Amino acid sequence: MRAKVKDVANKSGVSMATVSRVLNGNTRVNEKSKQRVLAAAKELDYLPNQAARSLVLKKSNILGIIVPNLENSFNSKLLATIEEEADREGYKIIICCIQENLEKEIKYVNLFRQMYIDGLIILNEKINSKSRKVLNSCEFPIVQASVLIKGLKNSISINVDNRKASCELVNYLIKNGHRDIAMITGNLVDQTSGQFRLDGYLQALKENDISVNENLIKSGNFTFDSGYKATKDILSKKEIPTAIFAACDEMAMGAASAALDLGYNVPNDISIVGFDNIESSRMYRPAITTIGQSTKIIGNLALMAILQSKNNAKTSIEFNNRQYPIIDNKIEIPYIFIERNSVKKF
Amino acid sequence: MRAKVKDVANKSGVSMATVSRVLNGNTRVNEKSKQRVLAAAKELDYLPNQAARSLVLKKSNILGIIVPNLENSFNSKLLATIEEEADREGYKIIICCIQENLEKEIKYVNLFRQMYIDGLIILNEKINSKSRKVLNSCEFPIVQASVLIKGLKNSISINVDNRKASCELVNYLIKNGHRDIAMITGNLVDQTSGQFRLDGYLQALKENDISVNENLIKSGNFTFDSGYKATKDILSKKEIPTAIFAACDEMAMGAASAALDLGYNVPNDISIVGFDNIESSRMYRPAITTIGQSTKIIGNLALMAILQSKNNAKTSIEFNNRQYPIIDNKIEIPYIFIERNSVKKF
DNA sequence: TTGTACGCGTTATCAA
DNA sequence: TTGATAACGCGTACAA
């Protein structure tokens, strides 16, 4: 049986109230009793009961995280960063993976609501009316990390400008002499990584008077596998593009592998660019040209946003001596273009 | 303010006890009151308070998971499977990623202890005296999924025979004419994926009267990056091996990329084998020959082990009409050898 | 079949 | 500076 406050009180010869005061250190207490309590607590291996604690405090020092899946290594990296930041601020994080299943999201968000978590960070972009309702009835602040869900209450979104970044990437291809450029999009119900990246692609074509060829646009689901399949599809048609823009690095590597299997050289026959700058995009051969977003910044801002959400009416958040304004419940963060070896220059 | 049992009771005109009875459905209650309670609960969007609930029940229907990092995709796959199995059994899972940091493990295990979780699944193999003490003082059952920590109380371990599997893999290389075989080990403090796989390698050499060349044994940390570096190291020496056995697929792919960068053809100049059969080992070029372990079986047995741990003295666990005996607190599961295109046959 | 009242372990209030 | 005690929200003996 685990020791309770009462046991510590008995052992140290003071009241439960004093024990609580010592352990939570808010008010002043006699140094002697303090030492006795501390000693007793240690000896009894006392551990506060989280359930009882949050029942009265309505606070848990726990942050909940909803992640759509664990296959995507950008998400993994982001989770790691968030954990670090949270740890530094004295918060623990709990990760719930919903396997792209909104029913599970609802289940876990309700679990979080029952647990008195202090904030929620969501990396999942899909939503339906039911999950929206549950999210909107949360009593804690919600941060959308690298995703955008419109019309969510009590919530802000942190993102790079995915349209602009994608446009820049495709413009880079065009500048290097490519005109027949295919795209493997993500799931278009995902705004930022799906629709916006497609938007950027279309805009770049438009800016350069290149007409859109629907046959060159395929959709995947952000996995290596889907990039592979989409590329086999693209390369089995008559019109072979000279370049492929995949909406994430996993799909870009899948695309490259498919091209290789079909006997194409990358980048000499087919150039490929990705998005996210995941670890292995650097290590793949050829190394993938891509867009990087700083998980450090996202993670830190996400945490700051939650911590500062009590003092509402915040109009900006500071990180590393830089101010990030909050406009329309959104924070825009910078991205970087990373040139590597997966694009041929004509 | 969220609705409480009392609110539901008031609205439906019965007592709190009756509401509780309806919502937990253990004892019989008048059908009419039942309907009224259900309607009221729904209308008020009633959600039980987890903290209060587990405070009295000393049970949460939550399973805790400790994972060393989220970079390794075998772990990701395993997590996904565990989630599925848990969901089917009515359990929610909470994942805590400790970033290879035992202090964090202690912190999270203590959090779990405070939360009345019903069981813990650990995917982390490292341990020290402090974390061992905390794990040993847990009041819930612990399952070691695909890891082995010796002398842990109240705990069983589920594993393939890593020694045997590694030995088989290296024997396959030898049978195909390789004799100068390098190995990139994992971190050797990890028993199963570190030491045991090295043991298997050494045993295979011994069985075939091949003397051990220490220069051909490098250690990595299960990442693509470390496999890459180790291989550059190996291939910069005088004695170039014809094959490399990497202790996991990530490192195998890192090894292959390094070899390619140095101008070697894989598998014609250098053959490479991995371990774990992660998704991308199939999609990499060349596709990696490897050992597969079924996350399905591991996840399911882990769950069964926790659920059945109350009725102790269990000597075996059933899954898919097959009995898995528990011997010395260990369950051995089968592995499969997966031949692909990363090995040259002389 | 139903309701009253107590206990779960903790913190906060109020007197002392 | 301390101690008794009332919450927090729920489940369940026990009594009715």
C-alpha cells in the first residue's frame, strides 16, 4: 500500500495540512517541521495521488497531444521537441495516437477532458462535425501545431506559409529548366499539408504560364508507399514529367524509389523534391531537396501559447528574441529552402 | 461548468446512486428510470470525471506505454498495433516518450503510478538502479514488449530469439559465399537488439570457423545516421568486407547509402542485411533482406499478459489458436527470414 | 428497486 | 505557524 499524506503526517508528528504545505511549498512553515516532513516523505517513498490532486486543483500539469499517426517522422520529431519544451516548463505530456480515426480522437479528447489536462496540442488536421463539437467544448486551450483547422474556438494555429513555400519550391524547378512537373499531393482534406501545398504548385505553374496537366497530379497519403505507387502511376503514362514535387519527404523518397525501379536515374531522368526536411531525406540517395520547418520553433511557440493563454488578449508571442504576432488566431513561422542533389539543372 | 452526477440525478428525478448504477450498468434498475437517466445524461453532455472515478475505483482502464524514442519505425508500428488491440479490449493507451532519458522514465512511471493505470508496456530496454527501483515498486503489471530487462518483478517479457535469428541471417550470408562480414551493432546495453544480435553474429562466425575481425565490428544507436557513419568508418579501412549485417533496418539503410556514396554498388560490391522488417526496408533500393517480427503478435500478447495478470500462475497465453508458454517470465515468439535484393550470391 | 451517507487522497479555508 | 475540516466528484455498502 502506498503511503498517503496521513501516513507522512503521522510519521513526522504534524498535521496533514502541514505536510501538504511543505510538499507544495507555497506558504511559510517552521523549518524544523519542514525537515521532519521531508524526511518522512522520503522514507515512506511518498508519491502524491494524481487523481485526488487534480480532483481538487482542477489542474494536472499535464499536456495532452493528439497525433494522427506515428509513421510520419516529421510528427515524431515535433513530438520530441514538444516533450523537451514541456519538460523544461515542468509539464508532462501524454501522447494519444488516433490512427487517422476521428472516433478515436473524440474518445481521447474526452479522456483528456476527464483528466483536467492543462492544454491540448493537436497535430491532426482532419475534422468532422462531431469531433469539432467535442474540441469546441474543451475547457482548456488548444494549439494546432503545424496544422490548420478553421473555426476552432479557444485555439490558435502555428504554421509556415505552405502555399508560398510550395510555390517557391516549384519555381525552383522551373528556374532550372523543368516545365513538365508532376505533383503528388497529400490528402486534400488536410488543409496545410494537403490543399495549400497543391495551391502553391498551381500558383507557380500559373506564374510561369505553364498549363495544368491533370494527368500529372496524383494524390497520396503522406507515406513512402503512396509516393511509390503514385509515381509508378505517373511514369506509366505517355507524358513523362522531368520533375516530381511530392508534398512530403516520405512520398518524395517513395517516388525516387519507384523511378529507380522503373530504370530512371534520379535526378538525371527525373528530378524530385519533397517537403518537411525529415532526417532521412538528407540521408537518402540522392539526397532530397526540400523545405524545412523548425520543429524547435513550432514546439516552443505551441507551449508558450498554452502557458500564456490565461492572460488572454495576447497579440504576440516571443521566442528567441523574436516576436511572432498572432493574427486571426494564427502564427506564421519562417521556413527554409534546402537545396540538395535530387534536381537536375538543365 | 460540466455536468456532474448530481445534475443528471436532479434532471432525471432520481438519486445519484441510481444515476451511477445506470451509467455503470452493473446492477438491475427500473427500465423507466434508466431511460430517464440516459436521456438526461445525453442532454447535459455528461462526462464522468476520470480523477474522481479512479480515486474511488483504483482503476482507470488506461494502459501506460513507455517508449525510448519515436524515431524508430519498428516502435511506431508496434505502438499502432498495441493501440488497436487495447481499443478492442476497451482500454485507452497513453504514450510517454522518454527520449532515451532514464530520469524521464522515472518521472513518467511515477506519473503512471499516480494515475492508477491498469498496466504498463515498456519498449525501452535501458535501465539503472534508480529506474529499476521505481519499476519494481509499481503496483500494476508490466510487460516488456520486444525488450528484455532481467530481474524485473511483476513483469514478463515478449521476444523473438534474437540470437538465433541473427545467427540465421549471418549464416545466410556465409552460405552465399561471404566470409568477410562486418557488423554494425546497436547499443550493447540493450540486451535483445544490442547484445543478443551481436551474439548471434559471433556464433555464426564460430560455427563456420571464421575468425572474428574486431575492425569489422562497429556500434551504432539504431538510427539511419549511425549506420551511415559506421559504414563510412568500415569502408575507409584496408580490409573491405563483402557484406554488412546491421542490427536494425534503419542502420542497414544508412549503411547502404554510405556504400553508395563511396561508389560501391549494393549488393554487387557490398551486401547488406538488416533486422526488424520496417516498412521502408521493403521500399528502399535495393530492398533490404531482413528478419521480421510480428508486431501483431507482440501487441496482442502484451495486452493479454496484462489482462490476465490478475489470475496469476498463468503458464501460457493463447493467441490465434496457438499457445505461447510463459517460461521464466518470458514468452518467445516466432520470427521470419525475409529474403530480398540486398545480398549478392557468389 | 431505490436513496442516504461514507470514503477515496488531496488541498484550501478558517480558527486557533 | 499550525490543525481540524470541508470540499472535489464518484461509487457502493447499507438500509429502506
